[in-house]
Amino acid sequence: MRDELLQNHDVTSTLFLIEMARNHAFSPDLQHTIDTRPDLIRDSSFMGPGEELRKQMVSEASARAQTATHAERDQLVNRYYDKTLCERSGSGSC
């Protein structure tokens, strides 16, 4: 299952989107818009004013996932997928 996730572009793009948002790691112009226009981030309407911003964020994350090495994708899967499995299992050693 884990190997399939590593090869799935949609999954890795989503993980990069989460990581880039968490680390404020988008391109400077896009990051500036994200930082100064929280109203656009909160706008969840279809075809609303935040749609273009969301598309740009997804596009950058997708491009980043496309160029990521296997090791980089593996690191993200470790961080998000493995952690989630560990938390759901109730193991205290996560």
C-alpha cells in the first residue's frame, strides 16, 4: 500500500500541498497573497474569488510533487501516512 502511495501523483501532490502550506513554501508572490489575503483562503465557494488562489496552490504543489525524488516522496509519506496509521492504531510509540 505504501509503495502505491509513493507512486500516486494525486496523493503526493496533496501531501506536498499540505507541507508547502504548513511551511509557507510557495513561490514568493503566491505566498505573499496567501499571507495577506486570508479571506481568499477561507473562500470555499465554487468559482468564488478564492478559486484562482486554490488553483495556483494546487498547481505549485503538483509541480513540486512531479519533480520530487523518491526519497522526498518517501519522507512525506513517512510524515503523514505512517503517522496517521500509528495514531489510528492507538500505539503509544508514534
